[in-house]
Amino acid sequence: MPIRVTLDRMLLERRMSLTELCDRVGITMANLSILKTGKAKAVRFSTLEALCKELNCQPGDLLSFDEDEEEGRDAAE
């Protein structure tokens, strides 16, 4: 999937653990882990809003589009 979640980087920059973020935003560890590892197929705007508020960032700081990844997948298929 060409959309990447950069939550790892944001947590590292903020010196915050995933557990701490879970406690602060009220999202389960399982759901944040799925998002963090890139296995999520969707994300609710309310979840994105909560993360942005707590991490003091913009949605674009948590998500990126990797066009090359999409092209690489098409070539491999």
C-alpha cells in the first residue's frame, strides 16, 4: 500500500512510548499497534484527530504517500 503511517517516527521525536500514547488518547494498544505497523486498511478521522492533538502535529506528519511503492508492486504483478 503506498500510504505509510509514520507514527514510529513521531513517537521517537516526541520521546513517547506507544503505551503512553494509548493512555493519553484512549485508543487500545491493539488498534494503535495495527496502525503503527502499517497493517491498518483505514483510519477514522476521530482517531487521526486524537493522535494529532496529543502529538501536536498535522495529519500529514503521520501519513505519507509513497508513489514508488505502488509502481514497484505493479511491476512485480
